[in-house]
Amino acid sequence: MKKIKYCKRNLKNGSKPLYKAMKEKFPEIKRKKSDCLGSCKMCKSECFVVVKSKVISASSPELLYKRLKKMIG
């Protein structure tokens, strides 16, 4: 995993703690913020990111962080 894409609207909807935690713990992974990643229905109900064109989501930033940590190894 080299880059994680974040939706700016989803950051406002709850994934900002995830962004900060990933930045602190994994500074080597690039982060890109986009205005919209086109997952609007999910964006309103869950936290999500895009890794290698695949949407990774969870009901909370903490759960999503755990999933990403597993993916990193």
C-alpha cells in the first residue's frame, strides 16, 4: 500500500481522526485528499478510503483504522 485517497466530504462526516492517525503512525504512506470520490451514499453513512481503486469502508474511524493496519501488515 503506497497511497490512500480520502474524500474531503467524508473527512467532515467522521473520518478525520482516521486521517490524523494514519498520518502519525504511517508517514511513509502517501495521502491524497479529493473533493469527491464518487461514493456519496456510503460517504453519508460510513467512513471510507480508496486504496488501489478499491473502496475500504467501516462504520467508524476506529474500525477502518484497524482494517487498514491489517492491510499494511
